[in-house]
Amino acid sequence: MIEAQHLTKRYGATTAVDDLSFRITPGQVTGFLGPNGAGKTTTMRMILGLDRPTGGSVTVNGRLYRDLAAPITEVGALLDAKAVHGGRSARNHLRVIAASNGLPESRVDEVLRIVGLHDVASRRAGAYSLGMGQRLGIAAALVGDPGILMFDEPVNGLDPEGIVWVRTLMRSLAAEGRTVLVSSHLMSEMALTADHLIVIGKGRLIADAGVQEFLDRDSALSVLVRSRDNERLAQQITGAGGAVVPAVAGGLQVTGMASGTIGELALAAGIVVEELVPQRASLEEVFMEMTKDSVEYSTGEVA
Amino acid sequence: MSTITDPVPVSPGQRRGTAPARPATFGDAVRSEWIKLTSVRSTWITLLVALVLGVGFGTLISYLSGSHHATGGFGHHGIWDPTSVSFRAIVIAQLAIAVLGVLVVTSEYGTGMIRVSLAVTPRRTRFLLSKALVYTAVALVVGEVMAFAAFLAGQAVIGLNAPSTTLGAPDVLRAVIGAGLYLAVIGLLASAIGALVRNTAAGISAIVALLFVLPGVVQALPSSWANPITEFWPTQAGSQVFAVVRGAHTLAAWSGFGVLVAFTILVLAVADVTLRRRDA
């Protein structure tokens, strides 16, 4: 459980995180989503006690991170996979982490096996590819076998096989009852991994909802309908409170009415329906729509 | 490769970290810092360089000084301190100890490792002190080895041409042990400076300025200014602990060393306060 209350971080005149409140619960993958520069990493750094909030607070399992007795057994984090000493072997990097919280060396071998780096563990971390570095970062997060895991852009630099592996890992960690927070600026990635989404833009909370709820609420429930008598059907729909506009490819674009209701109206009026398609916006479109006002550097109109 | 795509359970048949196994201790932090220090090759290379400089170069200087003394070259100084002569290269070797001292802290900032370190050990004073303790202990061992080796080899070659001394002579054992202690404190001071400036280039510049540049600048001042400043300049004062014959305008061995230790503790305390205040 991670809980933020009115979390705020200002750097001089810039507000990186602005009055953010959320609660991240166990047993599901929570996607932390926002355009680059939205404040995702700053928020994660405050969760880990690396940065001090200007205002508000964030707790893990009800306590400040710095008050945890053996922090890595409660929270494991991958913030930046490149944050290792390049001259140190992967195994020694993990030994450093395990020792710091009094964990046995056997745990190092276990996590090396989990991430598939066992055979290359004695190689210098500086000689690792980006993908291997990400795996090492994930291994580091898992050393303490924590109940809370945070990953900042974990699929960056991974090949397709690696991406599938990370997704599966996130899902199985959540299935084991852990709290999993994964940040990304890619909606499509989150659509495949997350159960719940926290969307921020310019440091402010934009949405905090289940993936499905998110879609249902924001896709404006538009339905494409084509019938033998579009004109009469349009009258029926507007009469029942729906809004109708002619669809680009012929037929009607209906908003404010579920497809089932449209079908019932057509049946009652004896109109043959040829096509009845709920138009669900993709998560990507919803995301773009939500964050369009909060992208830090948006491309201006071309004159 | 099935080992990669099939996820292995993260905690096969055991607890899922809801409660800590046991609280992390200062000793855990020390063990972690020990692994950090000993698992990078640059540590061993730098310490070896320090020993070669301190002992090898020291023996050469001792031999040359002994010959020079034999030809009457030291007559006009009026001071012949064979112990000090055998430690002359420590002035150079201390740079290697100091550079590594800066690096053990600043390399964490340079690589980003600091964010991992402070996440696994969020008690920042514990982090800083465990790191300082490990490096000071290593610098002490290397320093004592260097001091005894440089002294014994130095006296052997000085004895070829000039009066040498032995560990049994008055104040000599104190000076030899003191040379190792001095190197350990210089290592600690360099680490504290590293923690304060968080940048390798700035840290090395600061320690070089403290050890070499500023004392040189002070010498250019009128002696009424230069003498008291030199007397109490932390690194100059500290070096009295490995002199047997006390020069003019210098503190006594342990008083001088005390000045260096007090200054080092002050820098470490300031480094601790800033480390706890700043974002990592």
C-alpha cells in the first residue's frame, strides 16, 4: 500500500508535483501514466525518500520510507537501470544491496535466476546491454522479496521478448498479492499490463480509475448505426434523448445512448438494422485527450 | 529461451515481504560498503599506486637524501631527521589515498548509484558513517603498511651514507604509527569533502588545494602571517605526527594531529547535515 496525501514538490518556481493524492493497493498492477515531465519520476523519488516533499506526505505501509526498519524487504524499486557502478559485476552489485539490509547471499542467486542473468552475473555491469541493465535493475528491486514494487519505465530499451517478459512478471507479481506500480508514458503499454491507472499531467492528478472504468467513462459512448431507414431511426433516437450526427461513412453516429437501447428503438419502430457498432475510443486516444493540456512541450500549430 | 519468458516465482514457497526479516543494522551498512569498496578494480589499483609511491619513491628519496647528507648538503639546515626523510614520499602517496577517498563518495553520484544506496539505506547518517568507517579502516591498514615499509627500507638505505635511526629511538615509533594514522585521517577528510561537493573533479580539486596549493600560497605571505597559518593549517599541523625533530613554528605531534582530526570531524559533520537536507 502506497498512500500520497497532497504531495507537492517545487523546484524554485517550477512545480513538478502539485497536490497529488492517491492510494495504490495490493494485488493489482497500477499504471502510473503521464507525458514526459509530468512528475512521475519525482513522485517515485519522494516515495523512496530520495527527494523531500515541499508539501504533503507519502507513506508506504503506513510509514515514511526512511522509517522502514529493513526498507528493501518492503519496497523494491527500479528508478534508473543505468544507476550502477560500471566497474562492478552484476552479482556484486546485488550483493551490495542484499548486505545493506542483512539479507543472505543466496537471495542474490535466486534473483539472478529470476531475471535470467545467472550466466552473465560475473560480467561488469558496465558491459551490459540496455536490456540486460533493465533486468539487473529489476533483479535489484526483487532482492528483498518486497510486498511493494515500483518500476520506472521498465520496458525502455528491451527487445520484444524482454517486453513480454516484463509484462508477464508484473502480472505475476500482482497475482502473488503484491502492490505493483509501473510508470510509463506509453498508454498502449499500460493497456496491456495495468489493472488500474493513475494519470498525471504537469504534476496534477488527471485520473485515478480502473482501466475499464477509465475507458467506459471517457470514450463518450458513441455508437455507429446503419439501417434501412436512417431518417426515421434518427427521429426515434432524438425523441428518446440521444444525439445523432450523420456518420462520415454513411449511417448515424449516436452519442448518449447505449447500443442496446438503439436496437430496442429500431425493433419497436420496425426498422431493419444492418450495422450496430459501439465505438470505443482506444486508451491511447483517451490518454491524448486527457493530457493534451498538460504536455510540457507541445508542438505548436504549423502556420 | 524458456528461462527468460517463463517467469520464475519471485519468492518460491516463502514469505512475501510484508514484514522485515529483521531490522537492518549499522553493521549491515558496513558490510555493504565493504563489498562496494572491494568489488571494483580501481580500489586495488589506487591502493597499489599509493604503496608504490610511498615505499618505492620514499626509499629512493631516502637514498638520495642520505648521499646528499654525506656530502654535507644538509649541514646548513641544522636539522637531520632520518624518520621524516623516509616519509617524504608520503606527501605524494597521500594524494592517491585522498583521490580514492573522494571517489568512494563521488563515484556514487557520478554513476547514479547514490539513488540505489540511499534507497537501500535511507538513514543517511548511517550511510555516510559506514562508508567513512570502511574507507578509513582500509586507509589505516594501507597507511600503516606503507609507514613501516617506508621507514624500514628508508633507514636501511639512509644508513649506507648517513646517520639512520631505529624504531627504538625516542619518538620514532610514535612517528611511524603516526604516519599511518595521518594517512587514514587524510582518507577520511577526502571522503567527507567528496560527500560535501558530490562531484569528483570538485572534490579532488578541493583536497589538492587543501594539501598542496593553499599551503604554497601561504608561504608567499609575510612570515608574520605565514607562520601562524602554517602552524595551524590542518594538513600541515597533522603532518607533525610523523616528524621526530620538531621544527620552528610547528605544533607538537599530537596537538598538530588533533587539529587535523578536529577539522576532519567538522567537515564530516557539515557533510552529514547537507546530505540529510539535500535531495539525492
